[in-house]
Amino acid sequence: MTKTIVAIAAVLMLTACNATQRGAAVGAGVGAAGGAIVTGTPGGAAIGAAAGGLAGALIGRATEDGKCRYRNRRTGRVYIEDC
């Protein structure tokens, strides 16, 4: 049950990120898992996380259109403007 709550919290935190940040986070996670599986060492997982994070950030940045979503905390209104 605790693992499920932690996983849900992690996913909810990613919703506030832009495409570059989401790509870096997902890439780092996938890279860490891949590095750990391939090498079986913590060092391999760290290298995989670094490589995956960099690749994910680059891919995420390429998909952004230069617009950011902002939310007014008082009214809850969402608006889009140049970053």
C-alpha cells in the first residue's frame, strides 16, 4: 500500500513539470533501471540515470513549443504565454 501511495505522489508531482523536466525525470528513471539491469551495479545505474536524464531532457525540449502554462493561485484560472 505504501509503494502505491509513493508512486501516485510521484506521478502527481510530474504533472506540474514542463516537457523538458518530465522528459528528464522519466529518462533518468528508465536509464537507471536499464543500467542496473545491464550491469547489476549501482555505478551502472547511476550512469544509466545520467544518460537517460540527458536524453530525456533533450527529447522533452524538442517537443516544447515555447509556451508555458501558468495558473493563478487565487482564481485557479490557467493561461498560456511565452516562456
